[in-house]
Amino acid sequence: MPLTLKNYTATLLPDLLLQAKKNKVRECDETEKGHFVAYVDDGNESYDVSLIIGAKQEITGQTCECGSKAIFCRHQAALIIHIANGAKTKLVAKANKKESAVDMLLQEVEPNDLKVWVKGLIDKNKDIEFSFIHRFSVKEQLSADEVAKIINDAVKAVIGNKKVIDGTQLKKLVELWSELLTPITTHYQDNITDLKAFLNFHIMLDTCIDFQFKVFSNSNKIPKFIETNLQKSVEPLDMLQVEEAWDKAIGFFVAQIPDGVNRVRMHYLLHLKNIINISTEQRKIKLIDCLIKQFEKAKPDTLTNGDDYCKIVFEIACDYNLFPKYSRVFKPIRFNNEHNKKLIGLLIENNHLDLSKKYCAEQIKYNFRDEYNLLYLNFLKTIYLIQKDEAALVPVVTALLPFTFDFDDYLFVSERLPGDERKKWRTKMLTRSRNIAYPHKKNGVTFYFKLMESEKNYRKMIEYIDSYTPYGIIQQYFERMVQADKTKLLEVMLRKSDDYGWGMKYEDKEKDAACFPELFSLFEKHYTRDYLKLVISSAEKGRFYYQTNHFIGYLKKQLS
């Protein structure tokens, strides 16, 4: 059901609406039919918010610069409440009336009077003064120093020396930058292979980013400004027909990826990734080869943002199926299992088994908790199985077992131990499986039931039924347990409580309950209905507090 101005109170979460009401909406305007924009003040911060509302009052689009990952943030919700309550109508009427009056006055006012008024306005507003000077004294060619000065002067005019800036101030600054720096971006786009035009464009971006590093703000307006200006150069680059010209223009960006200190310019790398996406196959291969060779020489592990650098270049190679060609270039990132899992998996797939073993050993060496080693131990298990290296496989499987409780692995290790050690190993694994905490509890439960099955110890198996035991396992071994001790099994089932804390999802619980009909049939087969009713009734009467488990509740319904 779509969110509308009528149903938002029933659709949005109560907590979200409560948070939204604490915000203040101001300067709300309808820029075109159904398209609303406003500032939303949240404490000391202010955010640029927009909503698109369809003919049936449904919300068809929304944006907010707060960066929230939620479908609707509290700032968008605040604007919905504002519009739904009708507070916006007067503002629109006032804005339209004001705009019309301005048009009329501009036609009637005397030029000299207008100049006097503009002069007074400029004297009171440094940012307008700065904008006016650069608008009416444009230079066709600027040096790199002049480009940087324009940006820094704009900062002084709008922000001053503040280190903490709010969204409103940053919005004003970026709008001023956009106005002042457009000629630089346009000149570069028109002269895409000219080094001086590129360097001015590069200094422009670098100076803006340098400012961002010096201040604190939770707004993403500067990164968006950088991205927008870079995006404008994608089409001119792609339209270059002469390969030498394309190589030259692309080479400007490639050369500037290292910043010469201890970082890489990720915005250039991501920009080139976008260019790769739209390039011809020949250009794709050429640019990727250039980026990877540069990456190989860069020693990313010494760079401040080297991990991100590694992930992006690795991602580019994988996206275009070039990993086999560059497989030895990439290395694991310490404590980054997601990256390492993909890298080592591809190395094994491409038969680089020795290199995979080396990387697994390095990660295990630096992990300070055993459970962090599971990913790499599983990789080593796969490698040693491929290599049929039984001697190396035993210690790896032994290290895995306290977490996986793979019964086949248990038998594999057990068969290779002498008598006394085998008994100790059996006791250790049984105790561990009984006491294992989340999230490996389910593995432990399955393991000790399989162990009892292998030893034909079904009386002990009955004793091991507890609140963590899935009903599916009880059904699996029911026939053997009921033959071992019919009375004890029923007693344990009546006493059993339910604890799904071992990580079952809702669908797993439903699957576990799906065995109830079959389990009921087994009870009917071995116990009479009257006997079951009598025993359940006695259990309920004989205790001050008694709560049946899910299956006994089901059993009672079937019996009645």
C-alpha cells in the first residue's frame, strides 16, 4: 500500500513520527506541481529535503541530505506532516506573490536607484560581494593558484574560520562554488586533452576536498559536488575518437590517483571505474591494465586508504573477469573477511593452492579468537582435500570441530587416534557439544545425537532431550528411543520446554513444527490416546506451575 498524506500516521512507525515532530520545517516551497522542497532543522543541523506527491496524494519520491539508509528518515517524515497539516499553503501563495512583485518592480525601478540598493546589499553580505566581483570581472584563463584562491576566498566569505559548519552554511558555500567554478569545469570539458585545463580542474577538486578534511559536517554536499563535476567529463572523454587523444585524457586522471603523500584519490579511481563501464572492450582492457599496474607499484598496505584502494581495484578486475590474469597482484586485507573470502575462493578456483594456504596462515596468525579462524580453516580443509594431504588435514579438521561439530570429521580424526587418546577426544567433544554457546548450539545438538546413535546408546539420547532439541531430531530418532525406554521418553517430552535461542529463523521454526503430524502419528503408534490424556492431565495437576511445550500443546488438540 503506497504512503499517502492521508495514511501516513498509520503507515509510518510511531517512533519515527515522534522524532519527526521534534524537527522544524521552514522555507517550504512547491517548485513545480507536486514537487515540494524545504529546510528541516534537526537540533543545530539543517537538511535539504524534497518530496514528490502524486495526484492521489501518494508519495512517489523523496530525498534528504542526512544520509540515512532508511526508506523514510525523520526529516522527510517531518515534511510529510508539515504538508499534510496544510501549513505549506500560505508559504506557496506568499512566495508566488513575492516573485510576481519582484518582476514588476524590476521593470519599473530606476537603474541608478537599483545600483544604490545593490551596493548596500553587497556591503552587508560578503558572499554576495565575492560573487558579484567574480561574475562581472571574469578572466578567460586562470592559473592554478588563482583557482585555489577563488575557492578559499569563497570559504572565508560564507564560513569564515569556523571548523564546525551546519548544512545550511555548506549548501550556501557549494552553491557559490557552483556559480564561480562553472567556467573552469566548462573550459576543461571543451578542452579535454589540454593539460593546463585539466590541472585547473584538478586543483579545483583538490582544494574543495582539502577544505572538507579541515572542517566537521555531516552533510554530503561536497562529495556530491565533486561527483557531479566529474560526471560531466564522462561523455566528452567517451566521445574522443582518436585513441592517442583518449589515452592522453585518461592518463591525466590515472597520474593523479596517488596524492604523493600517503593516500590515493578515490574519487578519481571511482570516476575511471564509471568510464570503464561505458568504454569499448579494447579501452576497458587497456584502462584496467593501467590501473592494476599502478596499483601493483603503489604498495597499498602503506597508504592511509590502501584497504579501500585494494577493494576497488580488485572489484574492477573481478567485474570484468580479469582476476585469472592478475590473481597474484591482490592480497588479503587484515580483519576483512568479506574481501578475503572472495579473494581466497578465487585463488583456489584458479588452482593457486600454495598461495591460498599462505594467505590463510597469515590471517590465522593475527586473529586473537579461535572463531575468527573458521573461514580460513574451511579454506585449508578444502585445499588439503584437493591435494589429498591427510597429514595436514587432521590438525585443520581438529581445529574446526569445536565449532562445526561435523560428525564425519569427528570420525575421521577419531580413527587416527590411539585408544586412550580416542576416549579423551570423545569425552572432550561430547562435553563441548553439550556446553557450546550460541551461535554454534544447533551444530552441537545435532552432533551429540549422532554420537549416541553411533554408540547405540538410546537411553542416554533420551536424557539429552532438552529445551534446545529440535522436534525434527526427536522425530528422526523416535523409534529407537521409544524401544529403549518408552516411559522415560514420554516423561522427558512432557517436561521439555522450548528455547529457539540457538539461532532459528522464523521459517526454520515453521519447518520444525511441520514434523508435528508425523511425530503425533508415532506417539499414537506407541501410546494409547487414553494413556496420553491421563499422563498429560497428571502432569498439569501435579505441578503448581506447568506450561506445555509447542508439541504437547499440539498433541492435546489432536487428542481432544
